[in-house]
Amino acid sequence: MALFELTLVLLLIAVALTALSRRLEIPYPSLLALAGVGIAFVPGAPTIEIDPELALALFIAPVLLDAAYDTSLRDLNRYRLSLVLLALGAVIFTTAVVAFVGWKMAGLPIAAAIALGAIVAPPDAVAASAVLGQFKVPHRITAILQGESLLNDATALLIYRLAVSAAIGAIMLSNAIPTILLSTIGSLVAGYLLGRFSLLTLTRIEDAASSTVVQFAGTFGVWILADRLGLSAIITIVVYAMTLARRAPRRMSARRRVSTYSVWESAVFVLNVLAFVLMGLQARSIVGRLAGDGQGEAFVFAATVLAVVIVSRLAWVLGYGVIIRWLARFGSEDRRREAPSVRGGLLVGWCGMRGLVTLVAAIALPANFPGRDPIVLAAFAVVLGTLVLQGMTLKPLLKALSLDPDTTVDREVARARVAIMQAALNVLSGKTSNAAAAVREQYTAQRTIAENPENAQAATEYDRLRLYAINSQRDTLEELRRNGTIGDEAYHRLEEEIDWSELAASPAGRFQPLTT
């Protein structure tokens, strides 16, 4: 009961911290990390242990699916060289450097040192996105960071599972290559087939709540099934989510889609909070077990791993940037334009905050794992250090770099809006009623605004005015219910109509209603 009460309190604190992070324009995981450390000093806080397999399935599966669902296949293909160098090269490089430090400095067995390297290797894009979303940084950077955060999880966790198995004697690292190949191919096929099968089930469920429950059950089911079959649950989930993302939207109603997105966003937030709660509770017990001389050595080792993680990422990103720019000199104009700049490389290199995946992978280590306590403490130090040091300095860095604003997505939205408005006008062309004329007039106005590429503010102003009018509609609707003109059933039906209009006028939540 004490853990349940503590969790409720921390969820409310997390909501307050999230509001504070928006006001300060810093990533909310940075404040959550500090709150997690604070838990270690709460008198009477319970000591808990969580099953390793449960930790991976409970925390990683839904977070990976949420990230993979939003990943653009077009951007993955467009920036494939940078993504390969980050998701594979940077992860392997960081893993190797950290493993060497763990082996030499802490005397960890090779497999355990590799496990530590894999735990701290993958950056988390949630923290970076929380800040980058507030600025119009080049689309290339945000696309690379989002794609990297998905693919590097798969790379790091695959190395992690193999290293853990080798450390406890379940597999030999020398025999791991055939296992990796078989696991990768089987996971790709399984993820695609399970995604297609899931679509058959989801399209037959009309109730929004039932559909969301089935999605969560399916996510955990895919993870468990892949794990039971000896496949890579990470790769299977990623392919499963991408399959759903490409085919599900056209088969789902708008009501189900809006409900689902809201629930998943809340679920990922809660999982982040719970992970930091577990971090604080475990850190407290680990520090207690490392009392004496071993405690000081463990803290020095943790600080060293943090420094190595930050420096190795910066070195790798800036290093491959130099190589790509040199190669681009001999390529086409498009290739030279897509080459990473030094300022862009600094930003990508500094966006190396570690988060949920690192936390859960550390917590999921078996109790008898060699060197578990110093490894978990080092992982916690990396998460806390990167979130606080890098996360809280990301905004000043963005201002110092003065990156050119990017309107790539805005231009794509405008082009697509013209096409979809024209499609609506075409299908209504044969309709001659007064209602059809009114609808055509609305679509014509929206198309006219979208067709004006010189006036980039036109579409924004159009949406802001719509929100301004919607705000007045809400006031009138409230007054109608307050004075008894309409009942609650009519109120809620009209409220839903206004909600949909507001969603249509608020892409990515960037526009706010005008005030009088």
C-alpha cells in the first residue's frame, strides 16, 4: 500500500513538474530524474525488486511501439546513411568504449562490461523532442534524432540481451553471430505478419475503449510471443508498429484514433514516471549495499562512465560529419545540401540524453548478475547526468548555434492541403443543393489560402482565426447550458463537434486561440 500511495503522489508531482518544464522550456524527463533522486532520501520509502522480464515487457514494449508508430519510413530512407552511422555505429562505438572502461577500471567481466555499454549507449529522443519541438530547427535534425532513438534501441537492446545471456552462461559470445542473423530475419517476418493479423482484429472493433485495450494487449502479446520464440522482441515490436502505422489509420474511425492517441500519450508519460520512481528506490538500496570504501569507488566509476558516454557521442558525431562533408564534395548538389553542418553536428551530438530504455535495461539485470550494483549505479548516473547537464543546457545551445529556421513541414502541409481540398471539391462538383454550395465555399477558401506559398503566415493566421471563433462558440455553448436553453445531451454533442473543429485547426498543438 505504501508503494501505491507513493506512486499516486509522484504522478501528481510529475504533472506539476511537466507544467514547470514547459514554462522553463526544459525537457520534463530532466525534472523527473531529479525527482527520482529525491525519492532515495524519502524516509520509509519501500524497497522493491521487479522481475527483469516483466520490466522489459512492461516499460519497453509500449514505448517502442509508440515511437515506431510515429516514425517516417520516407525519412528513414532519406537519411539512411546518418541513421546507420548513429543507430549502429554510435551505439557500437559507445558500447565498446564504455565496456573497455568497465573492464579496466571496475574489473567487470567482458560480457558484463559489454552489457553496461549497451545499457548506456542508446539516447532517448523524448527529452530532446521536448525542447526541439519549441523551436523550428532543421527538419533533417529532428528526423534523424527520432529515427535514431528508435533504431538504436533495437541495436543496443539486442547487444544487451546477448551480453546478459553470455554473462550468466546461457550463450557464448563467439557463437552469437548466427543467433543474431536468425533472430533478426525471424523478427522482421514475425513483426510484419503479426501486424497484418492485428489489423484484421482492430478493424472489427468499433468501440474506442475496447479498441485501445486490444491494442495494449496486442503490444504485450507480440513482445511475449517473440520472446518465447527466441526472436528479438525489440525488432518484432518495431516492425509490428510500422506495419500498423502504414495501414491502420485509413481503417480506423476518427473517434477511435483521437481516443487512442490520447491514451497512448498518457500511458507513455506514466511509464516514464514509474521508471524514475523505480530508479530512486533501487538507487537507495544500492548505495546502502555499497557502504564503505566501495561506495566512493562506485561513484567515481559512475562519474567516469557519464563523461565517457558524453564525449564518445560528440566525438563520433563530429567525426562522421567531417567524413560525410568531405565525400559530399564529390557528389551532387542535393548530396552537398544534405551533408551535416558543424553546428548541426554539435546539436545532434549534444542531444544524447539517456532515458527510459537505459533505466529499464539496468533495472532488468538479474539479481545475481556480476557487478550488478556498480553497473546499475553507473546507468542511473548517466541518465541523471545527461538529462540534467545536456537537457537543461539544450535551449541555450540552440540560441547560441542560431540554426536557420526550417519550414519544410509547413510547406508539405500546404501542398497536401491543396490536394485534399481539391479532392473534396471534385467529389462535390456534381452536387447542386444549397448545403453543397456552402461546403464547397468552405473548401475553396481553405484551398486558396494553402495555394499562396509566398505568404507563409496565411495558413497560420487562418487557423488562429478559426480558433478565435471556436473560443467564442464555446462561451456561447456554455451560456446556453447554464441558462437552461439546452440540456446536457445536446451540450455534449455540440461540444464534440467543436472539439473536432479545434483539432482540425490545431496541427501539433502549435496554435493557440487569440484573446480579446
